[in-house]
Amino acid sequence: MNLIEKYPDRVPVVIVPKENIKIDRVKFLIPKEYPFGKFVSYIVSSFLEPTNSKQAYYFFTKENTLVPTSILMSSLYESHKDPDHMLRLSLRIENTFG
């Protein structure tokens, strides 16, 4: 039985950190109706080290597009899931002010 069958109300997410980002956990099962912005807030506050004031964390899809925070996890999953039914998001640090 795969994850989709076992947890039909969840989205399997794998975070792929870039640029030597240290994250304590990379695999998650997120409720489908969860807003992506809330997911980002949870990840940043629970599993990542704080950045300096001139940097921010950003999540990108496999097509290298920035994910809008207002999208629901179910929509993001349907649009960008991999053939193995996992949603992979790359995590990067970008300079924001300077």
C-alpha cells in the first residue's frame, strides 16, 4: 500500500535543501487543505536555523518556479507532483535586501 492509498487526505512532500541548508527533517505528510504559506511558516519555525536579516528562505517547484503562499497544498500537489506521486520542493536561501 502506498502513501496516497494509506493517507488519502494528505500530500507527501519532500524538501530538497540547496546551498548547504541544514534542515532536521525533509519528508512530510501535509493535509491537502493546508495553505502553502502555513506549511512554510511551520517548516521555517520548526526545522530551520534562522537566517540573517538580509536573507530569506524560498521554496521552488521542480520547474524552478516560486510557489505562491496562498495556494492550497492539494492544488500545488496536483500541478507539480512527480511520477512517483511525491511533491518535491527545493529550498533555497536568497538575499532580499542587498
